Amino acid sequence: MRILLAAALAATGLAVLATPASATVKAPVVTRAALDPALVAGRGADVDFAEQEAENSTTNGTVIGPGRDAYTLPAEASGRKAVKLTPGQYVEFTLPKAANAITVRYSVPDAPGGGGITAPLDVAVNGHKRATMTLTSQYAWLYNQYPFSNDPSAGLLHPDWWITECSCVPNATTPAPEIAKPFRPNHFYDEQRLLLGRTYRAGDTVRLTVPAGSKAAWTVVDLLDSHLVGLPHVEVLAANVLLFGADPTGKRDSAEAIDKAIAFAKRTHLKVYIPPGTYQVNRHIVVDDVTITGAGSWYTIIKGRQVDLATPAPDGSVHTGVGFYGKDAAAGGSRNVHLSGFAIEGDVRERIDTDQVNGVGGAMSDSTVDGLYIHHTKVGMWFDGPMRNIKITNNVIADQIADGLNFHTGVTGSVVSNNFFRNTGDDALALWSEKTADASNTIDHNTIQTPVLANGIAIYGGRDNTVSNNLIADPIREGSAIQVGSRFGAERFAGGLRITGNTTARAGTYELNWNIGLGAIWFYALEKDIDADIEVSGDHYLDSTYNAIMLVSEWSVKDQYAIPKVRFKDIRVDGTGTSVVSARVKGSASFENVDARNVGAVGVNNCGSFNFPPTGSEFSLTDLGGDDGGWLAPWMLPNTITCDDRPPVVPPPAPSPW
């Protein structure tokens, strides 16, 4: 243990500072979600790294983007731009403050037949090579329709579904349409972390170079996060997993040793400590009434491979893999579980919705999850309730095949705060009130970037929940930044829902099934009315691709369900490609102190439920005063029909201080 700890301490290099290579380096540009940090002050997660976009740095490569069309590399990049390198080219970042570690977000091509490749990326600091990273596309590049395929040559998974590409149902169309392959490539990016071995000063340069001879025809670098990682955390009075046979080299499976440490810790009322190292775990670690802490997510890594099950599990799983799971709610769930200070590295490369291959799962009441890094699992954290009082704080969840975090079924009295999500394959954060309402939960001060599919934050039914002070940027397709949805069999909305103080950037994606653009925030009445006490206040919608606000129902139920009473107050809208408000449902909303500028089309695109009665739209708007910018003109009130089903898009200018 002493040897391992000494090596980890040396890796931080906190006492060793390098000398800047040059006094005339390009000044660093630090952003948050590719925005000027001043535009999002007080919102999103307070992270321990500085984000720098590759397009703002020195390079002899090619800047790609901006572009927001799904299935393209620019669309999935943070800020919708990145730098494309060929062998021999580089991008160089100037450190804005002291750092001893980096995270690189990148993309490299898939193998021709799918399955991914590996490719090198040299890392040099101040002109001196420090390491060669081995990049991979084995966890990227999905294709086709939901739930997607790893095979770029696959035919349509659902030829009986309507698709935008031919505006038809392929197997019901004569002659049969020709669909180009690969069909809908997506999920291009991945990220990798690297400890630099010493601490460098502000002004030092980190150059990422694709070496000559790389078998990757190109490498795209999206951004670099620079970190100053602290000393490893040590627990002296604890059940140390090394004493129970855990292997910190990762060569032998450590699951049984961790189980033994947990059992001992419960008998002796101790914590479980997992010191620095990489521990192989290829199944669930079941946790109940136990505290497990690592040395920090850069030092303690729980890494597993996906394992085929000989026969499917009762829940339908055909694989298992690394994860920390509470007991099933049907068996009483777990309580008093506290997980902190380690990384979970999974091995999930395809989406199988029945698989329980999530980083953290099960039911955990009166529990905490803090300071984890969860990577390459299906869902970072998926909780199946009923359960109550869990606090999810200070975690980083990246590169998931599906959701980032989902409170599913009766999760109550819980908090999700100060977490960072990037590159999820479905909703980054979801409250899904299937069968039992999620209630009295708070989602606060989280940052969400580039969810590839669906939404940044989705609230599907529930009661008395709050979504506050979050930063959501760059949703890619078939969703947007914030959704309030009556769908997926969710219980109806009841009590109150407060959405307050959030900022969205470059949100409002193109909905392929409807062939229209969505709002940065959108309300969707598919299965029930959305008629709870809902107030949206203090939000900022920046650079929305289409609408800032959308209220919509499905065509097949447009005369059944309504959204009758949403209140919008103290809102700022800076840039829309089309409108401030798009109404495609019956109901009403009120607006107070809603300021808008740089509006691409008419301020209100009011289609109601598309019956176009002579009395006006089935959706009405109430002006409660203070709505500046001319977007809510008197002639539009209360329910003038201003319907343009697919208005032309006018790209807005970049957001600026109000």
C-alpha cells in the first residue's frame, strides 16, 4: 500500500513546476459550454477544470463547423466547432492556470466494418513529449434507428417506421426507396484523461499532435480540460480492500475481495477504502448500509468488461458488467449507502435497454453518491424506486450509451447537484414517473453538454419537483435542453413544477419524426394534459436553433390533450432561429418580463391544435406586462393565428451580455 501511495503522490508532481516554453504564446480562451463564462455566471456546476475549445487554440489543422445538422462531426462538438487533424498536424493549448492533468475530447474514424479502431495522439508540454495517448472509437459510432447498431452496413432496423430521408414508410413504398449506408451515423466523440506526471504553470503549452503513420485518416480534437488534481485521499481507519485480496494492478478480478471488505466493514462499523490502483470488476457490487470511498477518481479506478450471461436474467439482461447496485426496491431496497472518490470505467459498446450495465443502480434511500467519474457504462446512474433521500453531488458522467442519470419510479425527496454530464446517448438527467410519481426532488446547478439523443433535462410527470440553475448546451437531435413531457407511461403532473434560473445554449434540435424544429424548452402533451401548477422563471435561452419556447401535442391526440396554464416570468431570450414561442397545442400561457432580441421570425408562431377556428387559435397568450423586445405584439393577443408550420430559419448572432 505504501508503494502504491508513493507512486500516486509522485504522479501529482505538486512540488515540481515547469518553466514556460515561451513568453509569446497565444492567450488562452477559457469557456463554459463554449460560452463566455460571464454569460453563465452562477449557473451550472462548479467544476475543478478549465475548458478550452480547440477552435480557439493554435493549430495547423482545419477548423470544422459551425454546423448543427445531426449526423455530422460539427453538430456533436461542443460549441458546434472542432479542429480536424491529419497525421503530422497539431493543436496547441496554453494553460490558463496551473495543471497536472488533462481531459481530451476527440473523435477518430470507425473501422470500415464497425467496431472501432485505436490511434495514437502525442502529448507534449512546452515542446517536450510527455506521453502518447491511445485514442479509440470502440465506444463511439452508432448507426441506424433506435436502439441503434454497431454495423455501418446494416439495413433499416425498422423499415415499417416513417423516416424523413424519403418522407415515407420504406416497406410500404413502391418502388422501395434507396437508403444510403451508413444510415444516420452518430455518437462520434469520446474523451480520455491523462495525468501529466508533474504540475505546469499558467502560460505553459500543451500540444496534441497526430503522429506520422497514424492509421486514423483524421483525428478531431474538440476541447481540452486542464485540471489540478490534488493528493490522493487516504482512509487509515477503514477496511482496506488490499487486505482482502484486491489486485490494484487490474490483472485479477477484485469483485470478491471488495465483497469481503464490505462484509467486514459492516460487522465492524468501518468504511471500505479502495486505495490508488485499477481494480478489475466484471459484475455488480451489491451495496447496503456501507460507505465506500476511494483515493479520488483519478487514482482509484474500478474497471470492468461486459460479460455475456449464459441465460438472460429475470429482468431481461443478457449482459452484466461493472456497477455498484443497491438491492431491488421489491426486496426493500438499500439504505445508508455512501459512495465517493473513485472512477467506474465500463465496457458498454451497444445499447440493449434490458441490460443492467449501469455505473450505479438499484434502489438506495438515505444515501449519497459524491465525486465519482463514470465512463463507458450504459447509464451513469439509474435508480429504480420507490426510494427516497439520495443526494447525487460533484460527479462527472461522460460518454454513455444511454442516459446520464435517471430517477425512475417513485424517487422522492432527493437532490442532484453540481454534477457534470457530457456526451450522453439519451436524456442526460431524467425524472421518469412511471407507475409512481417522482416527487419533491431538486435538480440544481448541473452542467450538461452535447447529449447526442433526446434532452439535457427531462421531467416525465411527477409532483413538486424543481429544476434550477442548470447549464445545458448543444443537444444534438430529437430532443432539446429541457423537456416537460407527458409520455412514456408517466404519471400525470401534479402539485407544482418549478423551472428557474437555467441557461440553455444552442438548443432546439430538429425533430426527425415531425420534420420540425423544437424549442430550447418544450412542453409535450402526448398521453395526458399537462395541467399542474408550472412556473418557468429566470431562465436564459441563448442562441436557440429554432424556438426558445415550444408547447406541443402529437397530431393524433391534438384534440384530446392540452397545456392550460404555464407561467413564464423574468425570461431572457437572446437569439432564435425562428420564434420566441411556438404553440402547437390547445391551452394557454402567461408571460411577464420576458425580454427577447435577435428573433429570427415572428415572435409567436401560434398554430393551436391546427383546427384554425374563426374564433382564433385554441392556444391563448396573456401579457402580464414588462415583455420587452416587441416579440409579443398586441395584435397577437390573446389567440391570433400566426401559424407557419415550418418557418425559415435565420441563424442568430452569438449571444452577448444583456
